[in-house]
Amino acid sequence: MSTPHLDRPTADRVSLALVRLVKLLKSMRQHAPRIHPAVDSTAYPILFTLADEPHRVSVLAERVHSDVSTVSRQVSALVTHGLLDKVSDADDGRAQVVRLSSEGEALVDRIRKDRNEWFRTLLDDWTPEDASAFATHLERFGDALETSRELHLRRRRTSDDEPAPDPTSDAPAAPDTTVEH
């Protein structure tokens, strides 16, 4: 049994609600107090990813969906401010991994505590079941978005590897599947 496609009115509601949500979150981020003078909100994904385990910068960039040069600059700044340490990779002593320093761990704990309290306040009038269902749906949506992103990147890599079409050919060109964000 296949799942019916999302109807247009619901797709519109989801789309508009997500755009509104993203704009509200960006607005909130601009007015949020800076928890540490060296950390802006763009560094949070790095810190939280490293809370799980140390990573090479290239793996870290992949995990936070950013390019290596940007993450490398952010990591350097966080190392300079004592929030991250660079250490030898246990699997390959020639390479380095980045991990949270003890100050970085304390900062992540504080951010997590403050953020969790904020969310508790936002969802104060929700039942525990509603909040849990919301979390489940957000996780599921995030997984679907991640899958879509990976498919898009795979298609893009494949099309980058394919030779350019012969301009003298009568064959129709493949449709452009590039998605603008």
C-alpha cells in the first residue's frame, strides 16, 4: 500500500509555516545574548557535534553541512579561545582531530541547559504527549530533509562528472534538477 502524496493545501501550510519558523528563529538569534564572547551562533553546530565525539575537520564539515574552509576557520577561532583542542588522531597519528576542551564542554552544557529551559517555556502549555509527538515529527522531517539533501548532492556530483552534451546533437537536453535555496 503506497502513501498518498501530500495534497497542495497541506504542502502550502507546511511550506509557509517552515518559512515563518526559520525567519522567527533568525530574528530570535539576532537578539539572543552572546553566551561566550568568542562564539557566535554559527559555531554552535560545531560545538554540539564535537560533544558526541572528536572529528577531523573534514568530517566535522560534512556533519555540520558546511565547507571545509569555513569550518577550518571556525575551528581555529574556537581553538584560539580555548574551547576546542586539536589532538592526534588515534587511528592515524599523522592526522589531527578536534575535540571539546573542558571549557568547551562546560559551555555546551550551559548552552544546552539554557536552550532546554527556553524550549520548556515555549512548550509550557503543551501536554507531554504533544511535545513528544512534535519532537518525533521534527526528527522525522529532519531525516527526510537530510535524505533529500544527500540525493541532491549525489545527483549534482553525477551530473558534474558527466561530459557536457554535444551542441550539434539533436537529442533533447536533460532537465535541470538544480534546486535554488
